[in-house]
Amino acid sequence: MCGIFGFWDRRRQPLAPDLFAAMGERLRHRGPDDHGVHLDQRRGVGLGNRRLSIIDLAGGHQPFVSDDGQVAVVQNGEIFNYIELAAELRAQGVHLRTGSDTEVILRLYEREGITCLARLNGMFAIAIDDARIDALYLARDRIGVKPLFFHDTGGRMLFGSEPKALLAAGVQRLADLEALHHYLTFNYVPAPWTIWRGMRHVMPGTWMKFTRTGTETRRWWSLADQRERDHDFGAWADEFLAILDDATRIRLRADVPWGAFLSGGVDSSTIVALMARHVDRPVKTFCIGFRDPRFDESQHAEAAARRFGCDHTTEFAEPHMLDRWAEVIHHLDQPHGDASFMPTLRVSELAAKHVKVVLTGDGGDELFAGYDKYADYFGRPGWEALPDESFRRGYFDSISLFPRDAQLRLLQPAQRAQVAQMDSFATAARPWFEEAAHFDRINQALYLDMQLLLSGNNLVKPDRMGMAVSIEARTPFLDYRMMEFAFRSRGATKLQAGDKKHWFKRAVTPLIGEELALRKKQMFTVPVGEWFKGDGVAWLRKLLAESEYLRGTLDAGEVTRLVEQHHGGQANHTRELRALAALALWAGEAGL
């Protein structure tokens, strides 16, 4: 796990040394153990790495450079099948100098070119400078577990694991109005947009090739390639458990202490149960509890820990975490209206006292329909008979934060006129629905969330909050074999008569017990909406009123109406006010 950064100048001009150094310094938290660079001043290219040492602590220094000095590789992430790939390379006569997974990437690339990405089972963002063809590749893992941002002026391209690295190299701090429109629609900025004008994500499952004359972009993996097929439950459960067990096993490969986040929910309990199968010592598990029983899951986590013989640590925190929100936004570099980033940072801090790697249950809800919103939407009468476009629009509307009319009321006249020409459904949602048209409608909704919600928000959470305290989060549910299996499974295996994760829960019941498998899902969050009805409203009013960016962008009367209706109990605007508070905190952090 690391932070990577660098530049590619089509005019063969070097980046100023102080700016290149600043890019790496801003990513120190992602890699406090080591620092390495590869510079080719003659060609105007540089790669850098901040390393969090996880595998081959002594030999894993990056960048890795080919024996002839022509190819250099840096990676953020882990290749979990690197042991098998290394054995295969050695059998072919390839000499490996280290036990590092990044050297495996280099040697595979030397033999197979960029098509080697399809052989990697892992989470990764990779940069490869190939002087033989005078080109730079940027590549991202299949579903976007690891982040990678770039800014291309046409002359110089800058890249990094977090926006702050690019900002440190001189990218202008200008907000992107289209990205703001998407933020107000989704509660996060979906890829490829970022809130920063001209800064974009490398898309998941995609590589980009930068040359002197332009840029080539190619999708190297797509979840839409799967086709649904019929299963009987027994065969489905056997395949599901076999894939997840092996995905968990290979994610235990590390040369440092590891553990798991354990909430006592079905996803984290299943992962911990599978971890316990593969080790001869108690699994270290971590949970944050709250004194308010409405938000506390610690008793369920402790029950799971006892069942699986874990070395469990619980710390209790006050759910009132407003003092941590600005810190969270600092690590995100973008606004996110999801309040659960705060307790995720808190449990990451707890785990970092003991381990450098944690396994998590992220991805299970998006793959297997674990959220209430799926039961709510597909519990409505008549959705099966809707025309395709009406179904798609209906689901999109059900997950939108500010519908179009509400968003236009919220904006100042100048911004309103521009946003009136924009449509998040047409640009950010419809293309994914069209890719997924061959799936049944439940899987179409899940596919949209895999592409937007998962990469745009839910995977940002463990990455940024974990890396903020220099720990690596690994996600067995997002092994590509499990993702492909999930989308070969019909929607009816996931949601039946409002029963979420229908077959999933039954498959894991023998493993984790009925109490953990079948208990009602409890969201890992904090009660922001209640704070804003009580003492927290003074903090909110002050924050929103003093934001110069909000004053220049949003209609003050509409903002005040939302705050006062919520505070007075006339309406529940929790999601909307969380989003506006996060936007104000981001603007303050950005100096806008």
C-alpha cells in the first residue's frame, strides 16, 4: 500500500524539483516507511512512490526498474495472487530479485505488455514508464478500490493517489460546476469527475496511455461482460463460499500484523469467520461502540468475536463527532455528504494502534442487495411493468439527493442558468444502465451502484480513512471472482419479497449462526440529523453563513429554509444538510 505520483510532459520539460518533492510530501501519510523516485529529465517524466511496507519489507522499495533501465513501475495497492504469478515466472526462467508483488508487475509487463493487467488479482493503481515506446501508462483495478487522479493540460500530465498531490504541483484550485451539480444529485462526486476543474479519475478497470501526440484510453475489464444464469441454492451456496473463502485466504498475505473491522453485521462477521479458518492464532478485531444504544453495534461485534475466538478490542466514542468532520474532509480533498466517514476514521485509529492491515466487509451490500433502499424501491407495486426508461429514471430519482427542481432552487441565478443545461441522469447514470441492460432490473440497480456509489463514495471511505493513519484496508468481497459470480446470479437470489441478501444470508448461516446472519442491518453512522435539531444547529448556521463559496454559489434564503424546517421538525432534511455542511467544510479547507 502506497501513494504514487508523477508527471509526463509532452514537451519533454521537467517538473520543478520543489513541486515534484511537494507531491510526494503531501502523500507521506499513505507511505511513511519509504520514499523512491524515477526521473528521466531528458524525456520529461517522473514517477514517485511513498511506501507503506506490507510485503517484502526489506526488498520492496519502489520504483522497480527493468534490468536495462527502460521500464519503471510504481504501484499503490497489493497483488494478492503475486505468489502464484511469481512461481509461474520463475518456471519460465525469469529471475526475480525480491519477494515483492510490484516486481511481479514489472516482470509480467516486460513479457506481456499492458495486457498483463488481466492476470492480476488485487487492488491497485499502477504507473508504468516505458522508454522503449516513449509512453506512460496509468492503470486502475477492476472496480476502483485504489484511487488514481490525473490532470492533463495537453502539454503536461500530472497524476497522484490523492488530489492534494496534484494541487501541490500547481493545479489551480477552481471548482467544477458540473461536478457540483453531480454532487448535489448523488451526495458525492462520481467518477470520472472531481470537484476540481480539469482534474479527473482514471476510471476503474481502465488503462490510459500517454504519448507525445495524445492519450489512448481502454477498458480492460467490465463487469457487464457477465451473463446471468440459473442456479439451485445448494450449488450457488457452495460456489459463493468457495470463492469468498479463497478471496479471504489470499488477502491474509502480509509481512506485518493484520486484523479486521468487526461490526457484528453479516458481512464483517462472515469475513472474520473465514479468516479464523486459515490461521492458528486469534484474529485481531476492532470495533467502535457508542453509549447511545440506537447507534451501538458493539454487543453484536463482541458476540461474533466470542464465536470466532477473536482477540477483540472495542473502544467507546461519543457519537457527537462534529469536531472530526473538518479533519475527514481534509483527507478526502472533495465534499462527501456521508457522515459515516467520521466513525470509520475513529475505528481506523483504533486498529492502527495494533496492526497495519485490516480486512473489511465492504462491497457485500452493493453486490447482494443489502441496503434498505433496494427493498423500498423494489417493494413498490408495478415496477416490473414500467418501460425501461421509466424504471431507470424511477430508480435514479429514488437515490437522488436534490432532485432537479430542488437543486435549481438551491443555486444562485448564474449557476442555476448553467446547471439547467446539465443532467446527471443522462451523463452519469444512463450509460451504466445501458451497459447493464441485459441484466434483470435488480441487477441493473446494483450495477449502477457498483459503478457510481461504490467507487465514488463507499470505497473512498476505507481508503482515505485508513491511509490517513497509515493502515491498509482489504476487501475480499471485491475479489474479481466474487464480483463476476454475483452478476452471474439473478436478482431473485439477492432480493425476494423485501428480504435483502436472500441467498447470501442462508449460505452463511451455518458458518456464523442465525443470530448474526439474520439480524436487521444497522447502519454504521452518527446522528447528524439529531444534532442539527438540537445544539448542533448553531454550529451549522455559523458554518453555512460564513462560507464565502456557499454565499457565491447557493441561494441563502433556500439554505436557511432547509435549516429551519429541519430544526423546527417540519421536515427531515438530514441528507441535504449533511451535504451542504460537507460542501462548506471542503470549501473552507480548499481556501475557496
